[in-house]
Amino acid sequence: MNHFYDEKLRREKVFRDPIHGQIIVDNQIIMDLINTLEFQRLRRIKQLGTSSFTFHGAEHSRFGHCLGVYEITRQMCNYFQRNYPSKSAGDGLWNDEERPVALCAALLHDLGHGPYSHTFEHIFHTNHEQITRQLITDSSTNINKILRRVSPDFPHQVASVIDHTYHNPQVVQMISSQVDADRMDYLQRDAYYTGTNYGKFDLDRVLHVMRPVKGGIAFEISGMHAVEDYIISRLQMYLQVYFHPVSRSMEVILDHLLMRAKYIYQHPNDFEPDFTPHMLMPFFNNHFNLNDYLALDDGVLTTYFIHWTHSRDDILSDLASRFLNRRPFKSVIYDKNTQELLPTLRNLIQTAGFNSQYYTAVNDSFKLPYDTYHPQDSNAQTQIELLQPNGDFIELSQVSTLVASVSGREAGDQRFFFPKEMLESRDNIEIFEPIYEEFQSYIKNNHIIKPKE
Amino acid sequence: MNHFYDEKLRREKVFRDPIHGQIIVDNQIIMDLINTLEFQRLRRIKQLGTSSFTFHGAEHSRFGHCLGVYEITRQMCNYFQRNYPSKSAGDGLWNDEERPVALCAALLHDLGHGPYSHTFEHIFHTNHEQITRQLITDSSTNINKILRRVSPDFPHQVASVIDHTYHNPQVVQMISSQVDADRMDYLQRDAYYTGTNYGKFDLDRVLHVMRPVKGGIAFEISGMHAVEDYIISRLQMYLQVYFHPVSRSMEVILDHLLMRAKYIYQHPNDFEPDFTPHMLMPFFNNHFNLNDYLALDDGVLTTYFIHWTHSRDDILSDLASRFLNRRPFKSVIYDKNTQELLPTLRNLIQTAGFNSQYYTAVNDSFKLPYDTYHPQDSNAQTQIELLQPNGDFIELSQVSTLVASVSGREAGDQRFFFPKEMLESRDNIEIFEPIYEEFQSYIKNNHIIKPKE
Amino acid sequence: MNHFYDEKLRREKVFRDPIHGQIIVDNQIIMDLINTLEFQRLRRIKQLGTSSFTFHGAEHSRFGHCLGVYEITRQMCNYFQRNYPSKSAGDGLWNDEERPVALCAALLHDLGHGPYSHTFEHIFHTNHEQITRQLITDSSTNINKILRRVSPDFPHQVASVIDHTYHNPQVVQMISSQVDADRMDYLQRDAYYTGTNYGKFDLDRVLHVMRPVKGGIAFEISGMHAVEDYIISRLQMYLQVYFHPVSRSMEVILDHLLMRAKYIYQHPNDFEPDFTPHMLMPFFNNHFNLNDYLALDDGVLTTYFIHWTHSRDDILSDLASRFLNRRPFKSVIYDKNTQELLPTLRNLIQTAGFNSQYYTAVNDSFKLPYDTYHPQDSNAQTQIELLQPNGDFIELSQVSTLVASVSGREAGDQRFFFPKEMLESRDNIEIFEPIYEEFQSYIKNNHIIKPKE
Amino acid sequence: MNHFYDEKLRREKVFRDPIHGQIIVDNQIIMDLINTLEFQRLRRIKQLGTSSFTFHGAEHSRFGHCLGVYEITRQMCNYFQRNYPSKSAGDGLWNDEERPVALCAALLHDLGHGPYSHTFEHIFHTNHEQITRQLITDSSTNINKILRRVSPDFPHQVASVIDHTYHNPQVVQMISSQVDADRMDYLQRDAYYTGTNYGKFDLDRVLHVMRPVKGGIAFEISGMHAVEDYIISRLQMYLQVYFHPVSRSMEVILDHLLMRAKYIYQHPNDFEPDFTPHMLMPFFNNHFNLNDYLALDDGVLTTYFIHWTHSRDDILSDLASRFLNRRPFKSVIYDKNTQELLPTLRNLIQTAGFNSQYYTAVNDSFKLPYDTYHPQDSNAQTQIELLQPNGDFIELSQVSTLVASVSGREAGDQRFFFPKEMLESRDNIEIFEPIYEEFQSYIKNNHIIKPKE
């Protein structure tokens, strides 16, 4: 028995949103989920992490994104219900009884994200997906309590959509597939806030050519170009925004800063005799609970960083200062031919006075713009199926030259990061001049090269 | 001797900005100012404080706004130089030698803002304008060092523009007047991020009808409607966005939270035996220096608030939780006739179990949408002068019915804030039911009324 | 018996629209109405007549506007049905059985417009409202045949909505009231195409605060500012766009050109011995039928004008050329004090060699931005009612200072138009120099003045 | 001696434009060119011909586009002059003395377009490029007279830019190359008016990475993605907008309509004994002068079409009516394998009662999205060169996977057009039923197929 509609609001409520105009809520369950501390906390976690160091406008939090995914999912349900209502079980059309689970999964899909998730998870071995699941299914959370008003099993249903194990693939694909509400919201939203044009595809048009089918969600072939445009927009956002070298450089600094803090904590020394960043200690100790996790946000981390700029540990204080005051490392591209030169470059940097463990890094950022279905892959993606007038399906890259050209080929680059100082002429430190010159001889047009002997 | 142009960049650099598209920097002085820690810190201070609790999209920082004011000022200089270049001193036209001081003042005009400035200043008696001045003129700051590369006197010139004491009123009015680069940027920017439409006026058109005149800056009469539209847009933004009752409510909670923290610090008790929020203590003690101030940002405050949710002081922990998890007070409008009822209402609230010092508040938000010049006023605003074809000036409200209708009349309201619980039927606490009912008898259509006997 | 829903489309069809994104049609009746020759003809009639001579972007036709009014009405019906569905007759809520008549009236409300309607009607005494009615109710039209598929009486119902005589005031006010789908579409649309900002109000927000009430449509008081913004936007569009002096000047030329053509037709002379503009002749003769009218469009008129540039009638050819090649008259403002000077000015113009009947004109453009209800007025407008939490209504100007300031006061001006040549120094025609000088002595700052003796 | 700057305006004038915001004119020569009848006539010629039958918003004329190309060129000159001013002849940098010829060529590049140019040229063998050249260089035109005020040779210089024979390739490539002001304006403009998203690339960013080099114009490699995005946007606009089957279908009808009219004129018959469309006769007779051409516009053609709907020639009247009332042919895709079936299909259509010469057509629309330079080609396009930090060039498709995937491969399709009636079941004409069924057996999923025997 599903009690979702028992809590229908008499009048719709509206969140004004710069991307969707209005986000409409007509159910008390949804309102209450939004008002939990677990959800409100997303206001204090930036959606794009270090990207705002590159695109200063992109300071938006995960809060708005989660509302946006909810709104797109709501519009999908409406469109499906208007145009493809199921008449009998198993007819492959849309059963509107799936709406509650779809809306809640959409709203909550990113609930477990912490501050600077990617880096944080790298250093502390946390997992935001697992935490999302816990926040939904653990009976101690406010989220769980609210979801249980729908039915005892409802929290697990919602979690299973996010886990991709829910029985109805239409619902799963609404929230997570190559063209889902999640991606459609963040591309539009991140484009809006960065002020770039790349992520702007025609959302209305894509929604209008979606249709429920037996195995999930397909697209009318008449909308092929709208889907194609979305795929290309997504690729452009990865290459232009998400993989921007300056953002990645700031992420490298953040990573090394947290690594250094962890090291200091685990190796107390004279410089930092009393290093006790309380809110991080559960994570330094690999022993944290949900409340420890929920207490963290971007501001907590930067507050520690502000403290650390006064540390007597030079590496800690310098990296903290580089992060807070936006002094990114420089980077150059390398490939499998020039990879062998990295130790040489690291040595030069060490010789020039930088601890190369903390002052160099490699980072590869690659994205598979699109791929056909490979059932043998552990993390196989669904492919995009287009529906022809006679009812046959055809896979997207069969009809789109553009998509075919990027399908199955990872886009991105591998970069080596190092202090900007290595590229500067520093007359005042003449002693290092030959080192700088040698270092620079390995670099040309932003790539590592093998210098001519 | 002005060395600004010695540092012209060979190629323009660009900040991508969602409002202006591109923010163009062609001088190393400007780049270096942006890269100081004083300026980078503005990334960690939200432009609109608690407004993002109402308009979730409006999480942007002061950093982008400051760049935007710079950009508008740059465009003004360009436009004036193309169309109204001074030919001889005192001809009332634009002398492009004023560009360096105009650009730097524009960029730095908000440098002294701290976290949630309005509230912070209220509780701690700081003054962001004075701190801006210090950050520019104190020889210890990075900002000052960079400005001195232009000339020894340059920091004081820049500060004097911000102080309105600079000798050339054109420059002063560019940065601060009824139609200045500051307001023009924030109206557009805040409209963009809130997703509201109210702040959208035609910036290009307003810039195009500005012109330098002897006493400052005037407007071609042909552009009257563009200026009028700007005035009305500004008023709408105040009434719809800046004065939104929910944002003010969250500000009230913040204010009372900081007030309570200060009280606890100054009155140590058993509940909080070791209350030592280090970064705030200089302010609790009314004894802080520039570095203490520069160490603060939004994240530092919210980090303390997260700690305080665990306080054994009920008021501190409850207010901290209300702020972090967005549980605003409700509010109703009162006026001079119903003001006398406030003590009664406070008593009822106290009786219902809330400390009325912390759980009630009044807040009046009024804005003078426009006014003509009143030289006797301490803080007299310049009035807007329109230039007619024959060279005569006419003041804006003389020709605009709309502006005349709002000129000299403050818009806004006075509100009384109280816990939402007072409006709810709470069956489980029957004992308070009559109090709630009596309280509610004083409220009708969001106003305080005198109940009929 | 209403057969509208018998013709529901299996899948929604979409018109891509720059204003609304998508215009959704889910019924064959609507599709068929759009595909009639009567409706397609609207593609060849510009929405804004001569305004594109001022705002070159505004070349859009009435076709898109009519679709837009349909779309807004559709959204109103959806919103009302979701939030205010009628439960019993006379409860003042929305009865969705009104949807067919609302949608058809919205779509067809401007069907009778001809080329440059305002001017055309002035010269030829046609009436686009009456023709709209005929096109809907005359059994010979395609429109009528399609509407009759719904029910025999349906055409008259649709016409009665447009006539304001339909029994349900909610439907009438959707299409025609101070805040209706018609005005809401054209303000947004005309702002988009002109590239001005003035007409941009928050359509979503206004729609969201509308609600059906017993006497028609009211607005939640929480949306007061959205409605206020709409009223002010509308006023600004009138003053800035619709009343632009250059557009009015081109309209004056058009008016005089058609007047001259009519004169020549009615007074055959040697210059134009064979003046037979066939498609206009029914109108010159005051004897036309629906087909004569439907054959006209903007292109037919301009085609005649192109012919007429070769006329041996100097006035006809010169005015045709001024219109086609955009050579507007100049204009100045006068008022009741300076009105007495018009004969003097006309004389000067005549003396300078221009036939003052064709080369001068007066035009007053005034708009009542808003007004309260005056039942005694022949053409009384409904006033805007706001609904308070306790269910009471309050009239808009009671709570909005801005609206109060413009309510009941006509905005606009009176202008006198004359050839630009009167303002130019024309050294080559020295003989007229004193006339020009005298003429110019009556003009100052774009107003007619009484020159000092 | 160049007298362009003698005519600098004291104050800039502004055209408000929905795409560029403001189009700024600061020279009387430019103003006077815009005010000629030759240029004003562009207001009466739609930019996108029959596309507005598909995208109803796209009713804009060539007038705004020409202003837009001027504006982009102006911005290029400004950017080049600020960042890459030539210091000595032949240094490959920008010589601002080229500005007058660049601006005039930009403004006038489309001057020779007539109504529905593509179709008109097909039927009447006119050539808009040649007419553009004549309008600029023929001493009888107003355009020529104005240009000669700059210098006697100036008209020929302007024409030579449009002809690609001007000596400075930078100027030629500004106006005509793979990334030129012409394409950049129309992509943005057509996207705006159609309401599609496809043509929106980042104009500011592309302009900002352009730079003059010795052989023309190159792009900073840092802007690779912006250029790539432009190329892909352009391709999408071709596939989605310019090649839309409905627009092409309406063009086919227009083509056959004019073809029929020409045939009737050349073969007088009893049905149309007095067929004398005066303004078209010079073109029917292959003997026209500039004035004949300048008298034509979209409205003249549609006026004739309105007349022709009353023709007793069934084909002429039916095609005229299909065009005016938007009743497009249907179309299906064929390829070289199914091309052999076209005669069979035409026969079926003829048998069903349609004259297959007028009621069927083939149309192939292909676009080379990008190509590298092939000097042997008659119409060789310049390739896009990116400039690396060390000064080396690299061709775009060498670094962009996306561009490489579309480079040198034509995109588009071949379609066969036929009356919609062939796809409808028409119970009332049973006699043709078997023909329709056979016809439909050749069609599947919008393609011609070989039916299974």
C-alpha cells in the first residue's frame, strides 16, 4: 500500500530556479525530504568542487542540482503519462504508480556527496554512493523516516533505483543512463553558472522525443539530432569545463594538502605538536559514522585550511595557502611515449627545492563520450536506442556520424603538474637557473617532449 | 608620474563571466590585485548572505561581483573616451588619465566585506567600508604594495574614490551614485543567480546614454526610459529579493545566534565551560586586527555553527540548527498602529516556552527608491540629471511619472518575527493550545491586527 | 454534446517557438484550424506593423502570436485543472469542460486582422473584430466548418468569448482582461523580437498566482509584485516600443499614402489616367466581401506601393518612396497650450512647398496603463483583484504604490509630424531659408514652443 | 586618399539588435549606405526563405543580418587593433586602415539577394553575387555614389573583398572564410529566430581567439574548442534547420510554381489568355535591368501567387494555393541503390492523377561541414589554422576528433517529393486505392525501399 498520494498538497509549491524557471512540488513527502538536515546540508557543498577557481561563476551547490533532477524527472513522468500511459501490465508503456519512487530517487540520488567528493574519497576511502544508500535505508536518518511514511519497503525501493537494481528499467534509466535526468540537469546547470555555452542542448526537445519501451527508455528517431546534440554538448562540457587543467591543478593541490595533513596526523612531529583537526580525525583514523560524515562541508575543510596556513610545517602551510589563494600548479600533457621522462622531471623539481611527492602529480582525465552496450563490461552502460516509424530500434551511432566518431573512444588527456615557479625566470635565485632551463627544455607547446640531444 | 600603463599586457586576458560574457583585463596591476589573498578571499563570502535560503540559485560570492563592477567601469571609460574625450582641462568631458584610478576603485570597492556583513557588523561593530580603506591604504597589505607600483599616492587616490572625496566627481559617480557600476552589476548579477526577472534592465542602453558633464555624470534625455526602467528594476529587486521575509528571518536567526555566542563567551557557564571559538574571539573581545578579519569567511562561521549544534546551551544549539537546516521564523507585518501589541505578542511567545529575547525580533527594511538632492542630508544622494538637446538639465522625476511616484518615499515594511510553532496546531502539547489560539487572534492576512473584543 | 475530445491526437505535436519553447497541440481540431487558409494568411501580416522600421528585429507576423496565446491559455487551463478543479457547478473553480472554447477563442482571437490594421481601418473603415467574428461564424469559411465538428453551436460560443459575451467570465478574462493570454504573449514576444528588455516579466510566476474565482480570474496576493511588474512592463512597452515616434511617423506616411491613393481613385486625373489597384478597389468603393479581405496582406500593399513610386502623381510617388525606403517624418510634442500654433506651422510647411494635408499630421498615442473598474464606462475594463489569505479581495492599486501612481492616468503624448527637410539647413534652396528658420524657432527640445517675441 | 574618417559622427548611433544588443555606427558613410533604397529593400526579403514554414519564428529579413555582419566585423577590427596592431607593412598584423573597406564589404555582402534567391536563381538564371557587384560598382546606384565619397576606387575595393580578390587576405577572410562574420552572424541569428539551440556557439570566445597572421586569420590553439563548437553548431544548423524536409518541400513547390508560370507565359493558352505578371516579365523574357531586379521582393511574388490561386490553369492555381496555405509535399530519402525506383514512383503518381513534372521532385541537400585546403579545387576553401605557443600552425582537424570525423564528408540527404495524398487512405476515391497501396509498399521508415517480391 503506497501512501504517497495521501500527502498531496492542496496547492503546488514552487522553488524558483534559474535553470528550470519553476520547480514544482505538490506533495508533502517531497517537501519534508527537502527540509531534512541531510538534504539542506547539500547547500554547503559545491556542485563543481574546484571548478569555480577556473569559472568564477560556478559556485553553485549540489542543493539546486538535486532539485533540478527531481524537476526533470517530474516532467518525464508527466510527459509519459500524457502520451504513453500503460493500459496493461507489461505493455512497455508508463505506469504512473512508479512516479513516487522515481521522484524520490531523483531528489536523493546525490545525497551522500561530501565536500570535494572526488578528492576526499581518494584520500579517505569514503564512497558517496554507499553513503547515499545508508542515508536512505538506515532507520536512524530523517530521510528514512519520511520515506517510510509511503510504505515500509519504500526506502529500499528508492535505494534500489539509485543502485540500478530496481525492477523497472524505465525508472532506473530516468535517473541513470546515458540520457538521464541527472546528466540533463547538471549539463544545463553547469553551463549556466560557468557562463559557457557548451552544455546548452535543447532539453524540451529531448524530453519530447523520449518514450518508455519494454527495456527502458528509447527515443523517437525524429529526435535523433536533439540526442546527438546532447551527446556532443556533454563531451564539450567534459573537455572544456570538467577537465579544465586549472581546476584539476587546484584539485591536485587539495589532494596533496589533505595527504600532508593525514601524514602529519599519523606522524606527529615537532612542527605540529598538537595537530588535532577534530572533525577530520574520524577520517584520518578510518573510523567514522554517518554523523561524522554529515558534519562535513566545504566550509569545514577551508576553515581547517585557514588554520593550516599558520602551520610550522612548510608543506602544509604552503599548500593550504596555494589552495585558498588560488595559486595553481602549471601542467603539461604527456603520453605513453613521454611518460618515461616523468622521473627526470620530478628529479629536476626536487633539485630545485620542491618536495616532489607534494609538488608534482599526474592526473589523467578521460571520458567515454558515448558507447554501445558491452554486456561483458563490469560497468556496462546502456546504449541509446532510436525508434523508427515501423517500430524497429536502431542504435544511435548507426545513424549519427558525429556520435559514431566519438563512440567508444575516450576523450581527455594525461597531465603532469608542477609548481609554476619552474617556468619562470627568477633572476634572484640564479643558483637554480640551469635547472629551470633544463626543465623547460622538456616542454614545448604545453606538451612534454624529448629534447633534441 | 603614473606607471599604470607601463604594465599593459601584450594580450588581453579574459575572465568568463555569466553576466558580462567576458571580463577583459589588459594590465598587470589589475591581474595582480585580483591574485592577492585579500581579493581571493571574496570567493568565500556570499554576495547575498542569507538570500540563498530563499532563492537557492543565489549562492554566488562577492568575487564575481567585484570583477563585474570593474568590467562595467571599463566599458564606461571606453564609451566616454570614444564619444566625449576631454580636449582641455575643465571642459567637463572625459579625461582618460582617470581610467587607472576608476578601474582600481571599481575592483576594490567591496574588499572589506566580511561574512554575512550586515549581521556581523551589527553584532561586532565592525565596518566594512573602513576595512576596505585600510586594506587599500595600510602599507602592510598586498593590495597596497601593488597599488604603490602606480605611484606612491595612488592607494590614497583609490581610497578617496571609494570615500567619495576624490576630486573628480565623474570618477566618484561611476563607482557610487544612483546609477553606478556597483548597482548596475549587482542588479543584473543577483537577478541572474536568483532566477528572477526583476533586476534585468538594459545595461547596454543605460551605458550608451551616460555622459560626463561638469558636475559628474548625466544622461541623455533620449534614454530617460532606460534610466527609469533601471530605477524601477532596482526597487523591484529590493522589494522582491533583498527584503524577502524568509531571508530576513534567516538573518534574524543568524543575528541572535551570534548574539547568544557572544553572551556565552562573556558569561561562561556550566553548560559551555570551554567556549573558545578562536577565530571569533578577537571580535567577542572587541579587539581585532586586519589578519583576524581576513581569516574570516562564510565557512568559518558555519563551521562554528556546526560545532554549536552540539552545545549544551539549548538556545545556542537550537538557533545553530535552525540556521544550518533552514528553519526560518515566521513573520508578520506591523505598523505604527499595531506596534503597541508587540509586548503582548512577546509575552505570549515567552509563555509558550520560548526565550523571547532570542526567539522574537523586529526588522524593518526600507529603501528609498530614488530621491532628489537634499544638500542638507548627511548622506545626500546625487540626483539623476537628464540632458536635453539644447544643453539644459532636467531632473529625472520631473519627466518620469513612474519615478516621481516613488521618489522620496521609502518602500518596504516592518516585520515581527517569531517561531513557526506559534502558528501550528500542536495536538501533542495541549497545554499550550490556548496560548497559540490567542496569539493567532492577533494575526490576519500576514499583518498584526487588533483583535475584536 | 461536445465532440472536441473525440479528436484527441494519439501523440502531442509541437511547434517550436522562440518565446514558449514548445507549443503543444494534442487535438486535431486545433491542428485543422491552424492549417486553414484564413489562419495561414496571418503569416503574411506583421504583428507590429511599422514598428520594424524602428526595431529592425521585429518583423514577426501575427501567426506566431496567435499560437502563443493558444499556448498560454492551454497552460492556464492545465494549472487551473491541477490546482482548482471545480467540484460542483457554481463553486467558482475551474470546469475543464471550458477548455475547448477557451483554446479555440485564444487561437482565433486575432483572425480578422488585415495588413497594417490600424491604418487600414482608419482609411477604409473596416473592423478587424467584426471580421474575426464573421470568419468564425459565417458558414462559408473553413474555420467555421472545422469548429462545427465540435457542435453546431460551437462557433458562436467561440465568437462570444471574443465578444466578451460568453457566460463564463473566467474564459472571457483568460483571453481578454487586464492580464490575459493575449497581452502576456505579445509583451513577451514583442520584447524578444525588438530586442528590448521592457516587456520581459515573469510569465511563469504570473500564471502561478492566477486563480479562478466566481467573477472571473483573481491573483494570490503573494504574487502582487509579479502582477505589478507585468503592469509596469506593459506600460514601458507602450511608451518605449508601441508609441515610438519613428514608428508612428511611418504610420502617418502610410496613412497619407493610402489616403492619397483613395483620392486619386475617386478623382481620376491626367497624371494617373488608369489607376486600378484591383485588390484595393473593393475597399476604395466601400464594398468588399470576406474573400476580398482575405486576399490582402502586407506584401499586396507594398507591391502596390512599389508600383506607385513610378506614378506621375508627385505626392503618391513621394509618399510611397518615403514608406518603402524608410524616410520618416520628424515629429515634435505639443500640448493644449501649444496646439494653437499648429496652423501656423502647417502654413510654414505649405509655404516651403509641401502640401500640408499630406505632409503634416498630428497623432496622439495614449494608453491607460491600468484602471479600476468604472461600470459606467462604455468600455469598462475589469480591475485586478488580489486574493488575501483569509479569502478577501483587494484591488491591485490599493497595495501597489507603483500601480497606484499610474492608475487612471493616461500615458503617452501628442505629436505633430512634418518633413525632415524643415529642420535641415539647405544651402541650395536659399529662397526657403527664412521659412526654415522661422519654423525652427517654434521648436525646442523636441517640443513646440511659443517663440519669444 | 581615403576620406572615410572625414565623415566620423560626433556621437555613435545605435541600432538595437536582438542578437548583438547594439549595433554601433560612428560614420556617416555607413549610415548613408544603410539608408539607400537598395539596402532598405532587404527588409522585404526574408533571410531564410521557406524556412519560416517550418520554424514559424524565423520571419526575419536580410536587413538585420547585414547589419549584424557589419557589427561582427567592427568588433573584429577593434579586437585586432587593440591586440595586434601592425607596426610595419608586411608584419602580418592588423593595419587599421583596412577598416573602411572591411566594414563596407561586410555591410553590403548580401546586397544583391532577391526574393527566395535560391529558387529564383534556379528558374530565372539570375546571380545574386553578380548583382551585388553591380550594385556596388555601377555608377548609377546610390550605393556607388556614397562609396565614391571615400575614394574613386573604393567601390571596386569593396567589391573585390566580396569577390575574394582583394589584396589583403585578412579582410577577405573576415567576410568570407570558414569562420567569418557572415556565418557567425547568421548562425546566431537564425538560431535566435527559429528558437532552436543548435546555432548557439560562443561568439565572444571565437572573436577573442582570432588573430591576424600573414596569410589571413588564424586562431589561438587555446580556443580550439570554441572553434570546434562553432563548426559542429554550423553542421547542426544545416542538418536541423537549413535542410529541414518541410522547408525544402515548400521550396520545391515554389520552384514548380514559378516554372509553371514561366511555361504559361511562354505558351499562352486558353486557360490564361492574358497572363501578364508585369514585374516578372523581364525575368520570363531573360532580359532585365537593375531596376527590374530592385523592384522585386517577397511580397511581390506572393501577390502574384494570390492572383494565381484564381487561375483557370489547375496546376498554377493549385501550386499557388499549396504555397500560400502551407500544404507541403511529403518526402522520402533515397540513395544510389534506390534511385532506380524513382521512375516507377513517378509513374504511380502520374497514374494517380498528378502531373509528375510538377508534383514530384528530387532535391539533394548536402553540406561539407569542414574541409582541409585542396588547392586544386575550383572553389577551394581556406582551412582553419591554429596557432601554437611556439608560433607553429596546426590545422584544426589534426587536433579535433570531432572536426576530423566530419571533415571532407558531405552531410545531408537526397529526397524524393510527392503529394501527401499518396500516403493517405482516401476511401472516397476507391478507384486509386490499389495505386496508393503499391506506392506505399516502396516506402519504409521515410526511405524508399525495394519491396519484397
